[in-house]
Amino acid sequence: MPIWVGNFVLMEYGTGAVMAVPAHDARDFEFCKKYGLPIRVVVQPLDSAPLHGTTMTEAFEEHQQGKLVNSGAYNGLSPDEAIAKMGADAEAKGFGKRETIFRLRDWGISRQRYGAPRSR
């Protein structure tokens, strides 16, 4: 498997990882276009012509309005349905578990900006 290293860090991704979904993420799309890497569509829009990685001019980021393709057992599912099924499959097969992680980063910044009272 080829591994590509980029010189950018994305704060909202925590560790700066690239998601590796170039057809559906603008930063990944730009990276693949720049280096001539293949772009595989995994979510087709419901209300427009089918997407093809070789002819796309920008990432399709409205993936919640689509159905999965090129995704094996998850083909035809909405992204939300696929995420739930993938989590259930990972738990059933014993190699993962579903988890929801909440971030409070914005709270700390908002508190400083708007002068919330400090607890004593």
C-alpha cells in the first residue's frame, strides 16, 4: 500500500490525518489532483448524474444526500445507515466498537472571548 506524506496539519482532525476520501473531502481531493492519484467515488448523489473520479472538478461533500457505491456489503445504503452497519459489523466480528466522542475545544475559546465568570 502506498503511503503519502503531506506537509500540512489540520487542527480539526486532531492529529492532522488525511481521511483518504478524495472524492468527498476538498483537501484530499486537492492532494490527489496535485499528485495524480486516483479518486474513487464511494457516495453517489441521489439527485444528479453519477460521479466519476476521472472527470470530477471538485469534491462531492454533500455526501449525506447520497448512497454508497464501491463499498462492498454497504452499497446502496445512506451514509448514516452504513456507519451504523459498519459499527455493528465491527463489534460482531470483534475488531472494533462504536463510540461517540464529544469535543469541548470551542467552549474554552468562547469562555475566554466573552469573559465568562471564573469559578473560585
